[in-house]
Amino acid sequence: QQTTNVDMKHPPPMTWLSLASAEIIQRDDLNNDIIDVLRAFGRDDADAPGPANLNPDCIFCTDEKVHHDAISHLQNRIATELLDEIDADQAQMFGRRFASISSLLRAADKDNEADESISTDQLLRLALHRRTVQILSTTDVTLSKRKALRVRAVVDFIWSQSLVLGLADSQRCQHAPTLVELVEKLELHTASSSQYNEFHPGFYHATLEGITRDYGPVHINILRINLRTSKCRMKCLDARESCTDLSTLTRKTGAVAAISGGFFLYSEPDIEVPSKRTDPVGLLVSDGQVCLPPVFRRAAIMQRRGKGSEDGLVDMDKIGMDGVKCILKLSSGGDASTMQTLELVIDQKNVKCIHRGNAEVFVVAKKDHIGLAIVGKKVVAVSSTKLNVPLAGFVLSFPTNLAPIGCILDDDDVLITVQYELPFELHDAMAGGPLFFSDIDNDGNNSIDLKSEDFRGSAPPVTFSQDETFDRNLLPRMGVGTTKDGELCCVAVDGRNLDRALGLTLQGTSDLLKSLGCTKAMNLDGGSSKRMVLFDNQSGEHKVVCLSTTEIKANTESRPDPSRPVHSAILFLPPRKS
């Protein structure tokens, strides 16, 4: 917890945070952990603007007047004021999530309105409203560009902490097993458990559902694939090039099962052409072709295919740009007869890769060097002085004497395209991250380390790189792992559903995969994008088996819930017929 030195001659001004903290300290029936929740998203204890009272509906910075419909007012502010950073559909979704959480907290507070003292739900709703107003009203140059990210984060954070605090007091959960204990009880660490259904040779599915002491209600779909007996082929792809409905895509490709893939650009405020919202982030190898290089050194799921004993098995490891060969094709005005080739290997002959985890602007420090700003396979800018580092791309810096004789790289008439060769052969691969744990960790540790995987600076996704919650959010998750027996294990963790599934933290997902028998495991993109599709033998159809997690749901709501399209996918196909 934070500590504050108080000068008694010049005491700090009274704020809603100081009033709330004093109330919590004085009351035996309020959990002291609430103070840390209220402090989140502020620089210090004095950073708590707004009326100095504990009424959540006083939402104006200088006026203690109660707003007759504070929830709708703030929902509309979110939907309109975030349009400079994100599209209208996303802004409205963030507004709806805010309204759902505030309404749930208000309803819970009304259930206890016979007690006139301040409740936990009122304090959480107070923090939700005041911090949202603070985020939307900021004049800080840096923070004003991150309003959408921070509104989304504070809503998820308050929701998660309300659930965590509720679990501590819940009679329903106090005597329940932990998540790991529930896995052990059901013997889900092995496909021979009666909980699994073998729906295709070598493919097993189970649903883990129940009440846990540490995460409340859980609803988790588990897919186990025996890679040796099934001879499964893994295919990673950019789903936008074929179909973003995962059920349809799985059926069209003849896959037995499929899951959503890695991260993509979405909430970042500075997406610039040629990048666009929904572009995949990080390594993507499909059918042996490097579609996107491993710009960020992150965990990736991969499969080699050939005649070797280990080919066909799935592996996971951190892969970055070290040793990657960039093959530049240069031509004058697009004339093929003038084509020249330049091959540069990262970290050899002073060739360097600079990405958003390193800097937003790269200054070419050496006189005889040049920089190329690259997005995917396109060179978007060339300079011998300084360059803006592309959001999901990188700057390639190298000595000019490596270029072909007579080639002027910064000539506007010179067209440059890029291809990539990895220092090892992969048939299919997709980046995610972070790596949860590994039996052989090249960094010498088995703890989640976001910064070591370039989740820092303004590297996408900013929901990870600029996280202010320190992995305390319960969210829908997608995780994958491998076992010592050659199995691939995929878990689709549902969330945002008060009755059936609250969600997990990253650490909780890691613990889940370890309890399932995995010796290596990693994270993929979760949230609203999380999806798992399996072939249903009875109907002959490919069906989504997980709950939709786009909207907040409570009290057994059955209203329609829109599903976000899947932008990248990992398909699991049967072996080719000989």
C-alpha cells in the first residue's frame, strides 16, 4: 500500500479519496483493501479531483450538485468524447460497459439501503464515476491521448475489484474449492478423465464449470489435442483475408477445431496508414510464408512439419528479430529491370531493429547510417536524420555502405519492398504473449514478465504495455500450453458474466494451464475476441462453445450479445489424405 507523509502545519486538502479512506479506516465492516482500489488511476493521494463528498452522483469537478441521471450522462460522454481515438461502435460499447457496471453497483447498494452507512458498492461506484470524469477531463498532453484505453481499463478494474471483494464475503464461495483444486478433483489434467469427450480421433473437449473460492463462478472450455495420434496440422492465418466468422471459417477449411489468435491493433490512438484497425501484431507465419516478422520479442505458438521426429509437434517460445534476414528489393520507379537486392540480418554488421517498445521517434545518430520505417512488407519512410517508429512496424537502421553501389535509398523514385527469412524453419506460427512458464526458459525464469516481451512504451497492444492495474483484472482469456506427452491444451476462459463466469487474471490463466499438466504455456488475445469452435458430431456443424463476452451480463440475462469478428485465427486440421 502507498504511504503518505503528512505535514500537520500544512495538511493536504480534503478530497473524496481522503474522506473515503478515513471512512474505511474507521469502520470494521469495510475491507481496508478498498483504499488501494480507490487510489488506482491517480498519481498520488492528492490526485482525486471532484467534489469532496462520497456521493457517486456528484460528477461535476467543481459543483456538489447531484446529477439526476449521472450514469446516462457519463455514458454519453464516453460515447462521444472517445471518438477522436476509436470508432463509434467501440466508443458506444465502452459507454455501455460503464453503464452496466455502475447500474449493478447501484442495484447492490439499494439492496442494503436499510443500512444508512457507506457501503463497499457505493465506494466502488464513487471511484468509477470520479476516475471516469478525471480521465475524460484531463488536460495532460500524454494522458489526453489515452482516454479510451484508460476508460476501458478503469471500468474493467472496478468491475474486477468489486467481484474480488465480493468473493471474500461470499458464503457461496467460502467453502468452495480453488480453481486448481477443482481441476484436480475432476482429474482434468489427463484426457482419460471421464469429463472429456473425444469428438474426433485425438481431439478431446471438456467444460469446466462451477464455483471456486478464488475466482467465483467459472465457465472454461478445454480442448486437448494428442498431436501424435491425431497428426493434427495447425494453420495460423489472418482471418480478414477469408472470413472473420470463426464457425464459418472452420467449416470452409475443413478444420476439426479452431481458436481465436493473437493481438491486433484496436484501441491504440495513433493508428496511421498503411496500418489500420484490426491489423495483426507480431509474428505470423502461414504455410511456410512469413506474413509478418517478429517485430516484438514475444511468445509464439509454432509448428514445424516435415520428416523429423519432432515435426508436427507444437512448441512455444519467445521469438524476436535477432537473426532475422530482411530481404529488400529496390527498383527505380517500379522498373523491374533496375531491381537490386539488399540482404540485411538483424544484429549483424551493425544492423538494428527499433520498435515502439524502444522509442516513438528514432534519431539516426551515426553520419554514415540510414533508417527505413517498415510496416509489414512495405517501406513507408526513409531518412538519414530521424524517423517516426511505426506503431506495429519498426525502423531498420544500418550503415549506408551495405547498400548496393550507386543506390540512393532516400531517393523518392526508389521503391522498396521487404521479405523476411527466419533463422529457423517454421510452417505455421503466431505471436501472442506473455509466456506463462516453460520447462526450458531461455531467460532463466518462469514468472510472467511483460517488459521482457516488449509489452512496454507504446508497443501494441497498449492494454498490456500501459496497464495501470498490475494484472488485477478478471477478464475473458485465451491460453495455450503443451504437455510432456505431446498434447496441445487450449483454454477459452469466459468472463463478464456475473452468474456463470467472472474471468481470470493472467496469473490465474497460467495456474490453470499448469494444473492441466502443461509444461509450457502462453497467453493469446482474450477479451471480446476470445473464441473457440469445435466440430459437433451430432449436428455435423461447427459450433462456438464459449459464452459471448462482449457485454457485461448479470442476473441470468438472456439478451442478445453481439460477438466481435475474429481477425486472426489458429485452425486445427486433420492430416492430409494420402
